[in-house]
Amino acid sequence: MQVTLRQLSLLLCLLSCASTNGARYTPDWASLDSRPLPEWYDEVKFGIFVHWGVFSVPAFGSEWFWWNWKGAHSIKYILFMIKNYPPGFSYTDFAPDFHAQFFDPDEWADIFEASGAKYVVLTSKHHEGFTNWGSPNSWNWNSVDNGPHRDLVGDLGKAIRKRSLHYGLYNSLYEWFNPIYLSDKQAGFKTQDYVAKKVLPELTNLVNRYKPDLIWSDGDWEAPDTYWNSTEFLAWLYNDSPVKDVVVTNDRWGAGCYCKHGGYYNCADKFTPGQLPNHKWEKCQSVDTLSWGYRRDMKLSELMDLPRIIKDLVYTVALGGNYLLNVGPTADGVIAPVFEERLRGIGAWLKINGEAIYATKPWRVQAENATVLVWYTSKNTSTVYAIITSNPMQNSFKLSMPKTSSSTVVTLLGNPEPLKWTPLQSTGLTVQLPELPFTPAQAWTLKLDGVA
Ligand SMILES: *[C@@H]1O[C@H](CO)[C@@H](O)[C@H](O)[C@H]1NC(C)=O
Ligand SMILES: *[C@@H]1O[C@H](CO)[C@@H](O)[C@H](O)[C@H]1NC(C)=O
Ligand SMILES: *[C@@H]1O[C@H](CO)[C@@H](O)[C@H](O)[C@H]1NC(C)=O
């Protein structure tokens, strides 16, 4: 008996823990790409992205302010500076005004939790190079020595984790104007001074200090992964780091990597595949369609409204993706009420319809044009959710894809009474819809139990 149990546990370990506990990954893509994605990630489906940094001070144009002004020499930015700032004012002069004086991490975390999001990803360092924690490798260009004089990464992390949400950190590999980076670039990336002095020590510091559940890598595209030593870093992350069993990574680890290597795939920003991808993916999208960072000059018409966000979320989940929705807080540390309203609206919708989102799998069919477009998700072999993202304005609603049986039960989520339905001639069914309850999200879910 003892032997059997022992054999059983060995066998179970061979099946389930080989990749996480037993085998070690080697620093090459074949090995790293074989790592199974930690399960929590596919189940959570919805996260909040937060772009916050010195760019939140000018809060004009986009978080690429510095680059647009001093790199691309965009006339719009040059004129903005001439008009509003004294001659000789440099980008680094913005940092002292990154006060974050109203930043209350618990208030942010409450809003994120109320949105129904299960993970939050903060920019620990964007392309400007300013670190939102006291990085020992970012002298005076960090949030502890400068600006807020506060450990933003740590303070937000504590509040997020108190609420059992997962905490991820965005990190830009490159820095537009870092002289060490520019010197490596000048040398055709044959030298690695910047990687040795900045990238690797900083990433290791972030991981050891904050134990992120997710690393959202970016700013990789100018140089190959061999310059960044991405595979060496990831092998350490997966084998020996304090987060080796839970950490999830994306795919931006060097020119040509995205959509090809790493953990889940982001591909391009706002990636919108036409059909079901064969690899776990994430769509990142910003409520402000023109910027990830806060813009004082944003217009209401440039923001995603709630129905559009819900459609995007539903589309993404039906196609097997996670949805990472971005808000840019102000330099004062405020999440604009217009963003908060969107987030709370998503949460209100998910309270009723979340069963059709969290921990679902794509179904054998992702969508169908009924009277209106319907997206499908599924929970187990026999439960299918049909999510209707505009009101069909009819009582008899036809779905042609689900195969019914005599035991099929159809309900409208949020409505306890099962609905009457009749099978169609071939496959499919006609559901008798009740009057659809008002929701500002303009989306409803039919749950079909016992269908194939
Ligand atoms: C990158 O990895 C290579 C191969 O392991 C190693 O020789 C090199 O020193 C590493 N570079 C840095 C900056 O760590
Ligand atoms: C639904 O109809 C639209 C417009 O004709 C078409 O572009 C789309 O591909 C259709 N979708 C499905 C899932 O059939
Ligand atoms: C499938 O999952 C749904 C939702 O969790 C549940 O209501 C249903 O009973 C499950 N069906 C089976 C056969 O497990």
C-alpha cells in the first residue's frame, strides 16, 4: 500500500510538477517556450494596466511626450513647451512636480477590485527610464529620491495584494535617452554595458523585492534578445527566482520575439486577431484611445464608452485572450472619475455576467451572427454561454450553433427563471427572451446547460 501511494505520488509529480519543480529550463527559446503558463493567468481573464510616470506631469499628447519633443522633434510638442515653460526647461525638470500627493493605494485598489479585474499591471519604469521604486541603478531618476519621494511600486503592491488580486509589473528594456544605452546602440549592440549595469540588475531587483506575478516586458524592439540576454534572465526567473512557479511573462523580449516567444503573447499593442489564436494571448487596450498615460487634453469622444469596452472584453475572452484595460492616473495620484466610472461599470456587469467570463474556455464556435452578433464561451463540456452585445429587440431569438437535447436548460444570467425554448429543425434553438433588463453595458448572457 505504501509503495503504491509513493509510486502514485511520483507518477503525479511526473505529470504535474516536472516542468515547474523538477526540470530546469535552459537559456534558449525551445526550452523556455515549453514552460506551461501558470494556470491562474488564463482563469482571471481581466486585468487593469496603469501607466504612471513623469510623463503624467506634462500630461499632454501621450506618455511618449519626451520622445515626441526631443526625439521626433514634433512641432506640436515644441510649441507646447515654448508656450508654457521657460527657456532651458528640460524633461527632467518635470520630475519634482510628479507629487502624487493624493495617491491613496487603497482607494486605487478598491476601484480596481470593484471593476472585477483580477490582476493589475503597473509601469515600474517606462521608456523615460524613471523608476517608480527606489532602484539603486537609477540615481535620482526614481520616485523615492525625486518626485513623490515614495515607493510607488511597493505601496500599490501592498494594497493590491490585500485584496487578493495578482500584481504585475511593466518594465521597459530600453530607455530613449540613457547615455549608456545610446552608446551600446552606437556600437551596433555589440557591447552590453547598459544591459549589465542597468537592465539585468534592475529586473533582478524588481523581482526579488516585489515578487511580481507577471512581468510585462516592453521596449525591446531595437535590439535582438541576445543583446538583452532575455533567455538568460528568463531561465533564472523560471528556475531560481522567488516567483519561479507563479510568474507569467509576455513576449516582448527582443526584436522579432513578439507573437513567437516568451509566455503569453501580446503581439502588437491592441492586438485584435480575426480568429482563435493557438497560443494564450492578451489584448491591451486603453480607455483613452489616444494615450496610455494621462492627458489633460483628452476629449470625451476619444474615450471608450462602457458598451464598447464590454464588447472588446467579450470578444477577447471568446477568442481565448485576457483583456488588460489601461487607465493613466494624474501626476497628483488621482484616477479620473471618468475612468473610475468605466471601471465600476465593468464590475457591475461582471457581477451578473462574470460566470460567462472568468475561468471559461473558448467554445468550438467563437461567434455567430444571430439577429445580432453573439459571442460564445464555455465552462465544461456541456455549459455554453451566448453573450449578446446589443439588444436584438425581439422575443424569439434564434441561435443556430448549439446542439440541444431534451435536458437542455436555458437561463438569462441575473434572471432566476429558466427560459422557454424550442429546437430548430436541424441544429440550434429558438429562445423566448424576456424583456431584457436595462444595463448601461448593453450586453446580456444566455447560459445554455446541457448543449453540445
Ligand atoms: C549574457 O549572456 C552571455 C551568455 O551566457 C554572457 O556571456 C554575458 O556575459 C551576458 N551578458 C550580461 C550583460 O550579463
Ligand atoms: C457577421 O456578419 C458580419 C457582417 O456581415 C461579418 O463581417 C462577420 O464576419 C460575421 N461574423 C460571423 C461570426 O459570422
Ligand atoms: C458546468 O459548469 C456550469 C457552471 O459552472 C455548471 O452550472 C454546470 O452544472 C456544469 N456542468 C457539468 C456537467 O459539470
